[in-house]
Amino acid sequence: MLQEKINRLSAIHFTKNNGQTAAFLAGFKEAEGEYIITLDADLQVSPADIPKLIPFLNDYDMVIGMRTNRNDGLIKKISSVVGNGVRNFITGEKITDTGCPLKVFKNEIHKEFYPFKGMHRFYPTLARINGYEVKQVPVNHYPRKYGQSKYGINNRMWRGLFDTLVMRWMKKRIINYNIKRD
């Protein structure tokens, strides 16, 4: 187990499955380091790609992976392209692959997020809404090694579209300000 190799790593277990966003939020709350790294356990994106993202943290607050040479079926590839395209059109973003699980960001960023189910799809947008800089970096994508995807067209499309409209509303309604001190 990875926890045995890295002494600062700890595992969090829920009493029941509360979804991916809840898992991320619980991990963020427990994180004590300067940076947070997210990665799925299915290893379709490799931890070996983490060093590709790290150098950009000098200039950006969040660095996200962008999967290249996707090892998914045709329907999943098409639904991702369409989903990202619709999300970008509605929110005004230019995120190529918001679904890539590999992300590295400053620990402080998640404290600006207002938690809601499914928000893990919008971390880059939420970061930008709150004034943080986001960079995309190409990473490798591999065939799934473990488990089965819990996401399909039906359980992502309508909820994802509604959440995207909420993101657009938030972008227009959020209050951003800077204080000038003398």
C-alpha cells in the first residue's frame, strides 16, 4: 500500500460512499501541506506524470492535466469533447479536459470553494472565479487498471448541464475585490 511507502500519507474512509466530490473535500480538509495533488485510483493517469506539473507552480496557482491519446471508448471520448465544449461555451472557459483527475494546486484554493455535489468537475473554473491562475499540461492516459467507471452519459449530462449553468451564474454574481492599504 502506498501509505506504507510515504509516511506522511494517510487514508480516509467513509462509512458509506458519498461521491467523488465528498472524497476530495474530506482529503482537502485533512491536507496539511502547501500543495494538494488529486489523482484517481484507477491509474488511467499515472502518478509518474506529477513532476510534469510541478514546475508550473512557480507561475500558476493550479496546474491541471490534459489527457493525451485517450484510452477510452469512442462514446466516452465523444461525450467528453462535447461536454467540455458545452461547458466552455456556457462558462466562457477554455479548459480542454476538466475531467482529468490529475491536478496540483495550492492548499489555500479549496478554501474559496462553496461545496456542492459534482463540484469536482469545476475546480479550474472555481479557481479562476476566485482570482487564481490555472495552467493545463499534457499528461499520458492509460487503459483502466482497476474498477469500472461510475460515470456515463446519462448520469453526467443533465446534472452536468445544470451545474454548468450554475457556474455561469456564479461567474456573473461573485464579488471580487482588492483592498488598498495606505
